[in-house]
Amino acid sequence: MNQYPDISIAQNGYVFPNFSYFPLYSNILRLVNPIFNDYLITGFFISICCVILGMFVFKKLIELDHSPAVSKLAIIALLLYPASFFFVTPNSSSLFFLLTVSAFYWIRKRNWWLACILGMLASYTNFAGVFLLPALFVEWWGYDRKLKNLIPLLLIPLGLFTYMQYLSQTTGNSIAFYDQTQDKLILIYQVFWRYLKMLATVDFRSQVYLNIVFEFVSAIIFSVLAVYSFVKQRLSYSLFNLCLFLFSTFSGTFNMLPRYLLFCFPSFILLAQYFNEKQTS
């Protein structure tokens, strides 16, 4: 079961080095497992259910602004993306996607409390859930500005703070989820330079080289989409998209990037808009 850290956490609790996996998914695993009495089957079941619900909400979110054709193309593009297999394996990816697109959908519907509760659950699922705070604040600032609707935003980081409190009590280190072997922040241009050097030195016949190419090409395409999003999409979408993209590069590598790009839903909407315009022109 070591292949799936969330399952290990659900069975045995937290032990080093699994602190980077936030608790909500493993808690749900533990709750649902008595139905199947098999953590692996339970994990697949939860992930598949979450991805189906996530795509349904994603469709509804896109169709607030675009045609059904665009929503269909965006879902196809997302599911065809090579890293989308993470959505159906026992890990928190599909749950986090469901929570984030649902938070955006309900904030667009101006249900502030529900959106922010979903945001709180997202930050209890993955550190990147805290990026919903600035994104939803932008929605408040741009479209609402009622003081009573600012208060629910304070819920969003509570998921993260709850996990930090748990880590503080059990390990003495409230940020044990952070890779503390990284002694400095690596900026994105440094990561691109590092990959250019690897492309020039690694054996191009190896599997490692193919992984490097995939990560490098994904980084180029989605960095362009992250910037262009500020021209074509709502500021809240664009800000969330950019935060996710940059966050996945701070370790000095693009290793995490393919998985985090699954949550960059505004980029997939942009791709869908482009292909839809090509089809209709």
C-alpha cells in the first residue's frame, strides 16, 4: 500500500514522510471503507465518484459564461491531458478538483457561505486550497463589496490551520508538510534554465528524458495560458490559475507540475475556447 500514501495514512495514521498529504481524503477513506472493507477499492470508488461530480460541476461553471460546446471541449481536454490518470487513482486529486470548481461555482451564484466552506475543505485537502482566499476575495471586491459577505472568506484557511495545529501537537512542527530540505525559494526562470540544461545533457533515449520533455513542454504551454488568462478571463480565475502554476514550481523542479495543472481549470477553458473558435471559423 506504500504506493498510495493516503491509504497508508487512513490505515496507520501519519508517519514520516507522509506529512505532505493533507487529511481530508484519508479521513473520507477511513469513513467509507467499512462499506467495501478494502482500502484500495474504497480509494478508487471515492476518486471516481469525485471526478464524475467534479466534471458535472465544471460543466455548470463553464456554462455560466460559455456555450455547451466550450464546456464539452474543456472537459475533453482535461480528461485527455496525460496526467489525468491521477483523477481515478486513490489520491486526493479528484476530491480537490471537485472542491475548488464547486467553490468557484457557488461564489458565482453568490452563495458565499457554501463557497467558503468548500474552500475550507479544499485547504484541508491540499495546501493549494488557500489560493482560493485571494481568488474569492477578488470576486468579493469586484462584484459584491458587502461587508457581511467578507466574513465567510475567513473560513478558507481554517482547513490549513487545523492541519497545522494537528502537526504542531503530534510532531512539534506545524509546517511538517513543507519540504524543509529546500533551503531557498527557486524562481520559475531558474527552473526553466535547469530543464534546458537537462535537455542538453540527459540521454535522449531514456525514460527520464521523455519525462523531462513532457514536464518542460507542459510548463511552456501552461505558463503562456496562465498569463493569457488575465486577458480573456475573470480576474479571480486568472489569479487562482497563476498561483497554482507558480506554487508547483517553487521546489525547483517541474515534477509536481503535471498533477497541479489538473487543477488549473481556467487554462483548460482557454484551450476549449481556442478550439471552439477554430471549429466555428
